[in-house]
Amino acid sequence: MIDLLNLSVQFTGDYLFENVNLKINKEDKIALVGSNGTGKSTILKILAGQELPESGSINKQKKLRIGYLPQEFLHFQDRPLFHEVKSSLDDIKRIVDTEETILDKLNSEIVDHDEKESLLFQLGDIHHIKEDIDFYSVDSRIEKILIGLGFKESEFLKSTRQFSGGWQMRIQLAKILLAENHIILLDEPTNHLDIDSLQWIVEYLQRYRGSIIVVSHDRYFINTVTQKTLEIFNKNVTFFNGKYDHYLKYCEERAEQLESVQKTQQKKIKETERFIERFRYKSTKSKQVQSRIKQLEKLERVELSSSEDRIKVRFPEPPRSGVIPMELKGISKAFGDNVVFENINLVIERGEKIALVGPNGAGKTTLSRIIANKLEPDSGEIKLGHNTAISYYAQEVAENLDGDKDIIDSVSDISDELTIPQLRTVLGSFLFTGEDVFKKVSVLSGGEKSRVALAKILLTKANLIVLDEPTNHLDFNSKAILQEALKNFNGSLILVSHDIEFLQPLVTKVYEVRNQSIKGYHGGIDYYLFKQKEEADENNQQADDSKDKFNRKAQKRQEAELRQKKSVATKVLRELVEKLETELDRLENLKTGIETELADPTIFSNPEKSKKKNEDYSKVKNDLEKVYDEWAIKSEELSDVEELFDI
């Protein structure tokens, strides 16, 4: 479907990649991977037609439809959510506009018979097209996609401008999924999804018949959705025919090979350098020296990717808490009329690692802030256990860092036990290397501030740590480092996250926050997902009933729409037929009256009166035949139009 030929892109004078040749085929499901800054988002923008390469060409299949979800926040026109999503269907809009134009013309009295006949044929073609594209299921498809992505039916007519940035991303994703593109380009699509909508989109993309290219730091997502891996490494773009986990094994093997090649190359370089130094000033060896100098200049040196590094970070040993670090009894919280949860109870045991999951807006963050003593409940009791020390991370914590401090000063305030090299190791694990550690916090991006805040969490001697979406701004390596540190953490942990792969080796218990209450699952995230599926299977009958109700609702809407359009299309003809029928009734009554008069002796015995009545009778019969013929033609035309709208 798409061929990239000798594609090159540079940024600030350095090439991101050079002479890339790439073919994307129908139904390819591709994970695009590489270190930060290697050009993953750039490739997506080039494929989407939003950026141009410095050199090379892009050949696309004719009429190729491409859907693109960028990382950046989107802004939509001020119109209802449902209408905004439906606006992505250009074909549907063209069909509706064409049909309305035809109906307006059919409803016009100045259109002659031949033109009306042509319009009727066009209207018939429109209805065949509607059947081919499943036109009447569009609204129900929109509803399913919006509900699957976490929108409530009550929000369908809400203005798009009233939704937050994360929900705006979901609106764009809904438009992309609905449009039935040939290829979908997704740049970090899971950052703003909860675990419900994540599972839904995974199942949707598994069934999707087009091609997908996705950039994501969600390992579970790309392993489940993709079957090929496209890697940007050392300015090259290479296909790996396998899932991301298989690609990682390949990377390990490559790292070993590169390390071996690098050692051999370094040995050869040192030998060459020794030869040059030894014979640099001997005229008899000048040619050999110059030859070796040129060899070194032309040599492509093997460099190990920083992604191959293995950095291990451990938490400082926290003070031991009591057996129950915290207990919540009868906790309720509301914001105005919005009741988040009522009368919930939760016991956190020492060493437990708990995930809080559920749909966005259900109250996961609110509950995590109450646990972290950052928010007071409206009612209920919070009991802190013996020696409980709490540390809390969330996006707002990152934004509230002291902007006047350097990064390294910011983290050194937390721990006076670690040396500067040790602190730099921790910061390096969160992508702050070299002179970066001396940057002021105030100049950092939101993502960089998040990483500083997480580094501080690592160094805090707390035995109850609460983390709200800690992985949103981390790449694979930083996530793995944080994950390993949390695995080795001996205290209690509360995690709000939809990152299934991140949670899998950590979580020992899951609490689902939903419908103003919480429900515990005594097992890891895989157990929770299994129980969710099991519960869904048990409710299949109810789901089928709901589906039938949903289909009946859609059918009723379709029938009402067809009735309305049928009424518009047949209005003029129907009125004319009714008018002709009235005239037929009048002429039939007049004919019957004259026949009665002709049978009257006073009439047929009078030659003059008889002649006049016979003339009247002949005229009525002729008029009746003409009106009847016209009525038959118009009735047939009306029947033809009505057949187009048969339900």
C-alpha cells in the first residue's frame, strides 16, 4: 500500500535516518520502536502527509485512506460529540447531501416528467449504495465505538470543547476507527485510556482488517496488537518479522554480537594507532602510516546503543511499618452533586502491592489522594498504622517541584546518604545524563518534571508509596528500571495505572473502582482480567438482550428516517393522485347523474333535451377516461417511488 524509497530526514544538521526503503503491505500490524529522539513520530507524520522528507519519495496506493492519531492535544469545532465523530465519514455526508438534493427536486412542481423519472433512477442508485455501505447502521456503530472508548450516552450531545485533552484524544481515535481507513497510524494511543477502554481497543484492533503502525511504550498493548516490529537504530530503519517480545530477544543477541565486534574493532584500532605512533616520523614507512591514518578516518566505528545498558536502582530500605499500615472505614467523597464513592472500606496490609483500576472518572485518583493524605474524605475514618510513612506521586506533584533548583539538587534534598555519582546513576536511569542534571527544573517539560518526581520517589524512605499513573512519560527502559525497583521495594505500594505489562510482575491485589464503590480481586492483574472476562461471559444473555434492544432501537430510528424521506419524496405525487381521485369521484358522480336523467321519460321523449344530455354524457365520459389515464400513470409513479423506501 505504501512504499518509501531512499527516504532521508535530518534534524538540526544530524540525520535521524538515511536512505530508508520500506514497504507497508495490507493488514500489516507494526510496532514502530526506537530510543527517544530517533524519529518515530517523524515517520508517522511523513506517512500521514504532515511532513516531507529531505530526500526520497513516498508512493501510496490510489485513494488510500490514512487515519493518524498524534501525541499532541487536538482541538475540535464547537459541535456535539456525536456529530463531530460522524463528520469523519465523508462518503456518508456526500450521500446524504446528494439524496437531499434529489428529494428537493422531486418535490418541485417545475420538474417535468422525464427529469423526474431520471431523478427516481438516481434515488434508486443512492439506496443501493446505502445498502452496500451499511448506511443505516452508522449511528449504531458510532454509539458502540464511543461507549467502547468510555464515553457515556448522556455525553453524546455534549460540545467537544467541554472535554479535557485526554478525552479529545479519544474523540479523534473514535473518528479514526469509524472512518474505516486502510491504514491507521497511532502515536502513543494508550496514554489517556483506562483499563476498560484499553481492553476494548485491543480487541477492536485485533479484528481490524487494515494496516496499523503504532508507537507505544505500552508493552502489553503492542505485543497484543502487532505482529511485526519496525526498529529505528543507528540511523537505519529495519523490519523484524515478529512481536515486540521476540524483537527484544533479537536485541539481546545483537548486543552480544555488537559487543564482540566492538572489542575486535577496538583491538584493531589500538594496533593501528600504535603502528602510526611508532612509525609516524620514519620516511621509509610514511606511505604505510598515511594508509593506516586514512583507514581509521574511513572506519565506521561500532557503537553500542544506550538502550542496551542495564541500570539497576534500588529503593533505600524503608522503616518497617505495622502489619496494617492503613485502614479506611466507611469512606465517602463527593464533589458537589457528583458522588464519587460511598461508604467504602479498604485494608492495606504490610508488603501488599495493590492496583487501583477502573474507568476514567470513577474515582481512582480521588481514592489514591485520600490514601496519600492529600485529600480529606467527606465522611468515614482513616486509621494510620504504626510507623507508617507515606510518599505520593502524581502529575500535579511533578508540576509543583521547586523550579529554582537544579535537577541534581532537587533529588539530593531527598537523600543525604547517596554520593553524587550514585545520584547521577539514578537520574541517568530516567534519561538525565551528562550536563542535563544541572538544568533548572523550571525549564523542563511536563514529561521531564514527571521523571524528576519519580526519581525523588525512589530515594524517599517511605514504607507506603502511592503512584498515580507513573509510566505515562517513561520509555521502555525507564519503565523497566522503575518496575524492577518497585519489585524489590519491601514496603506497601498503591498503583493507579492502566499499563498491564507494568503491573503484571508487581501487583498482588486489585481493587476496581466503579459505580461509587470498590471491589477487591485477591490476585494479580492477569487474575483480574480473567475474572472480568468470566463475569462478562456469565452476563452474555443480558448482553444479548441489550444488543437486541440496541438493534431494535436502531431499526426504529431507521424506519422513522425512511418514513420521513418517503413522505418528502412522494409529497407532490401523493397530492396530485389525491387530487385526481377527487376529480374521478366528481366525474363518476356526474356520469351517474346524467345516466339517471337520460332514463327519465321527460328527458328521452324530448329530442332537444335528450341531445343536450347525450352531449354532456359523452363529454363526461371523455373527461373521465383522460383523468383516469393520468391517475393510472401518476399512481404507478407514486408506487415506484414508494418501493424505493420499502422497509
